[in-house]
Amino acid sequence: MQLNNQKVLIIGSGGREHSIGWKLKQSEHNPVLYFAPGNAGTANIGTNVNIKATDISGLLEFVKKEKIDLTLAIPDDPLALGIVDEFRKSDFRIWGPTKDAAKLEWSKAYSKKFMEEHNLPTAKFKVVTDFEDGIKYMESMSLPIVVKASGLALGKGVIIAETLDEAKTALEDMLVNKKFGNAGEEVVIEEFMEGPEISTHAFSDGVSSQAFPPSQDHKRIGEGDTGLNTGGMGTIAPLPFVDEGTFMQIKNTIILSTLVGMEHDGVPFEGVLYPGLMLTKDGPKILEYNARFGDPETQTYMRLLKTDLLEIFNAIVNKELSMYKVDWNEGFACTIILASGGYPGDYEKGKVISGIGDAEQDNDIVVFHAGTKLNENGELITNGGRVLGVSAIGETLEEALAKAYKAVAKISFEGMQYRKDIGKKALSLLK
């Protein structure tokens, strides 16, 4: 496959997609980028196409018309809808897992049963579809109790209940009141695990795989990990508290074992496998699987990735990943998310953003766009819950974080909120 001037369509509109496009622009093969639908940041490095990420027929039509060489299926929703299968039926090159392989993410019930069958380390659990059955199981458990909607719920379908009443309410909201729609038709009830939570990613072409350095996201809206869950408020990588022995254990007993299990079950996994893990006193355990790049983890990873990303994507599609060594730069990276006031609840859009140019005067700073667009006057305005990702690199984690927060101070929009303690817990584990 000829890589020079390859036409690449990136599906999605967040900071994750902007950062992937930003990295692809550094390829020596000079790809031509399109984003569907993209945001104000992606418009600066490629062409935004007004097609929703879930409009598979519209995307297929565009790819055919524009003679796109490679499509990157990045978000979870189109993967769950089977976009990869549909593109392959029409003989279009697309990167990402099939609908069956992505079931690791879009059905927590399926993924927990998969872990059980393949002896993968995870919390004890029960999958329920009946309210009374669920209550009975909860009454036999110790507190806290974790209650999860099985389907995709935008990262918000997980409740950690401190009391039995809270657990019952969560179960009722999901199963009976359909708070998360079809996502709550099956509910996973599981034991609570303790320890640092980390993110791991691995490229896979269904045959071979290569792991990323471990990272850590900060999911809660409030400092000290308080308040509601979000899509992620900031990340750091690599993790100074994860030693080589633990990392090897994760690679062998979790990443490789998962991919071997998928192949054994006749659903080889191609794309990025992203298990969220808990480092318990009994070793690393799987919290859940994601079948795609994490966000904001990807914004941080793209600052550290050394190998040509376009070559990696093509190698995976061609099942030639074993021919490449994915290399990472020395040092550390972090991303601080700037969110709209009110997020993750109701928030206003249309607030004018200023200061990005000042923030990026430092060469170690890149500001990735997520919920942004230009208004009719050409001003940059907010257009989502998570608005920007301020990313920095440094020789140490402390240096990267200090640079990021210095840059954050130069950016403003009405209602802007962010966590001031990203990376703090990781640094405290070293003391």
C-alpha cells in the first residue's frame, strides 16, 4: 500500500481525534486528513466533514466519493454499530475492531463472562436482568457495591454504592426506570476493588500486539477524586509508581491473555485494546475493557509516541504489526482538561475562548480541541462539556505538570473549570 499522500478519514470530534490528527500530520508520508465531524482544532490540520460519527451510510458514501485510502474508526458508538464490518463488506480499508470484537466494550455482561471463561483477573460479579434477583445478590455482598449498566453509557453508567439502599436505587434506575435506556437492560453487580486505577493500551492486528506505557486518568469532576464521574479530567503517562515487573505482569496476564482468548473464540481483535485496571493487593485486575483509544489518555500518549503513527495504522490493517517496533520518547507527558461550567451535568455552550495562542508560546505545550467551534464572527467558542486538553511534556512528571498548569492559567472562557490536582496522587505514591 502506497503511504505517501494517503487520504485518511478520522471519525470523531473530540480531543482524542484532534491529537491523533496532530500526530499523523508529523508523518513523513504527508497524509491528507479529513475529520467527521471534527471540531475547530481539527479544521486547522485537515478538512472537517459534516457527517455524524454514527452515520455509517453517509460515511461510506463520502469514502467512496473522495477515494479515501484509510478510515480510522475511533469512537465507541460507530464500533458498536458495526462500522468496521460494513466498510469491509464494501472493500474499504478501515482500522478498528469488528462489532463482535468491540463487544468487549459495548456489553459489560459479555466482557465479564469472557474474563471468567479465560481466567482473567477481575472482581467477583453477577449479571442480572431481574430486579429481585439483583437485590438478593446485593444482600449477600459486603459494601461498597459496584453497579454497572452493561451497555454504552458515555462513561456514566457506573455507580459505586456505599450503602445497600444506594445500590438498590442504582439497580432500580438502570433496570426498572431505564435511566440509561437500552444500556441498562442487563446490569453487572460486582465487588468493590481497592488500589490505584490505571489505564493500559495495546495496538493489536489480531495476531501480534504492542503495549503502550501505562497511564492514569482522573475520572471524577472534583479534586481528591470527588463528585460525579466524567469522560476524564486529565491524564499522566508513564506512571512512575508502576515498576517493570508489574508492567510485564499486565502485558502477559492481561493484554496477551485477552488477545489470545479473543482469537481462541474466533473474534480476533484488531485496533487498540484498552483495559482499565486496578492495582489491588492481589495484583492487577481488570475493571473493564474499552475497544478503542481512551480520551484524554490519547492526548497524552500522542505527545510521547515516537514511531510514525500512519505506518502503525497501516501495519495493523495489513496485519504486519510484528514488522514494526513501536517506540516512545523519554520523559513524561500530561493533559489537563478544561471543561464547561456545570459539566458533567447541564452546561452552556457558546462561550468565547481566549488565550490558546499565549499558552502555546511554550514549545512543550499543545492545546487539543474537543468541544469547540467557530461562531458566525469567526470567534472560537465552547461547544461541549469537555472543551480543551492542555498537554505538556517534561523530563519529569513534576516538570510536565508545572508547564501544563502555567499554560492553563493563560486560557479562559466563562465558567471554565478544571482539576488542580492532576498527577498529585501518583506523585504521593512515590514518597
